Amino acid sequence: MSEEELFNIDNLSPFKTWNFTSFLLPQPSSGTEAHKNTLALDLDETLIFASTVPIKNADAVITVHVPPTSSSADEPNNSEDHSATVPLPSTPNSYRLYIRYRPFLREFLQYVIQHYEVIIFTASRYYYCGAILKQMEQDFPNLRFMKPGADAVKLNRTAETEKQYVTVLHRNHCTPTNAGYIKDLHLLGRSLKRTVLIDNNAVCGAFQPYNSLLIKDYVGEVDTTSAEAANDTAASLLKEVKGYNANQAPSTEFKDSRSDDTVLKDLIRPGGLMECLSTTDDIPFTLTKTMEYNILIGKSTQIGGPIRKEN
């Protein structure tokens, strides 16, 4: 089978034959960021859990301001401000959001930022993810989240202290389908052999299934006795804002997993999957061999385990 035929199987993007402007700037040709593999990270139920219902041991509580019209929910067109966390004006229509970070998130982010070009790729709306990422900048002071097209090197020149800049893609950058919002990695402008998406929703990686690493949902323990728990309107709004359609939602079953959930820790352990994917020049092949090996040893749901070396 020719390389072109393999490309057509691995890449189901409807934009393969289109001339398009990539979401990301070209990678630097020199320096520490040159030639890194690209890692796209989902946000909700992958790195964090957010709820309008109080969460046990929440890591943060924020207020999300909902724009008055759907058009203003899009990212503000302000070329002078490169931050992806620019707050929208306060409106009477707002809600409180309880956030819990997945265990080992800090260690995971520190590791992947060192070894990958990292982007946040979420199907949620801009005003929602922007509010969450603004809180994360406070809780993870070395991180800054920026709009597509911003130049991290230039931003660091004007910063008082050097930061780790992460590009943010949101609902506007997804492809809507009747199955849900798909994150088309082809539009990043990176080689698909060196790009991987980590997500809890299989639909999001449907255009490049061999570049997608599916992990289990992370869902926080909510207070079902609170007054907010009975607010079906707020729950429905949050589901739409996160990018789930009528037939999609993360599991609601939950065991308090602050110590039990080790998904992110397993991914970055020595010899683990993130180490292997950061050095390979063929991510789809590596992921396929990993899945075959895990099925062979009866651990098809294993995440972050060591990869069997080929002779």
C-alpha cells in the first residue's frame, strides 16, 4: 500500500484537498521548541472536572459570565491582546462553576510541556474555557494560555519572568457533525505522524483515529443534596457549553478518586506512553502497536504502560 493510500486511511479530514490557513504558526526551526511532537489535550473530563453543582474538595470556584447573545460567545477579535483568557464583560447572566483538577495534573503538565508542543483543544465555548484557563494561570503560575497565531517567543521577551505558553483552540476550531464536535488535527498544520490527541470522547478524534489516545472520564464527586443539584436548566446549559450533544455525556458514576485516579501519573512514568510518543517519528504506528500489545496481555484499558520493544 502506498504512502498516499495510508494517508487517506489514517486521515479522514474533509479538508485534505483544501487550501487552508493552519490554526498554528509554523514551529520554530531552532531552539528548544524546534522539532517537538505536537500534543493536543482536551480539557473537560480529561484534565479537569467542572460542575455548577458543588464538588467535594473543589480546587477552585469561579464565576462564568454568559454573553448576552450567541454571537458574542465567540472569541473577541482583538489583535492587540494575545491572551486566551481575556475576560468577557460581566453580565447579569452568570453562574458559579466548581472545578476539580485531575490528580497529578501539575506533574503531567510540567512533563508534557518540556517534551511536546502542547495545545489545549476543547469543544467548549470560548467564554467558558477562558474562565477556567484564567483560574489555571493563577493555580499554575508558570503557565500562560494564548490565542492561535500568538508568538510565544515574542511574548516571553516582554514578560517579567519566562512563562510556558500554550495555544488554546476551542469550539470555533472544531468541525460540527451530527455525532458531536470533531477536532480535526489536519488543520493544525503539523505532520500527523508526529501529532497526538488525548481525549475522553472518541468522537473528537474521529477524523484521525490512529492519532487519538482515548482515556477514561474524570468526573468529580458532586453534592447531590445541594440546591444547585436540582437546577436542570443549569445542568443542560453546562452540557451544551462543554460541547456534548443530546446523546453524549461523561459517566455520572464516580468514586472519590483524588488518590485512586492515576491516569496522568501513569502516562508520564519512566518508559511510559508519553515518553515513547515524544520520541517516535510515527505516532499512529506507535499507538497501534501499543494497543495490540495491551490486548495481547489482557490489559486493553491500560493507560501509560511500557511499550514492548520490537526486535
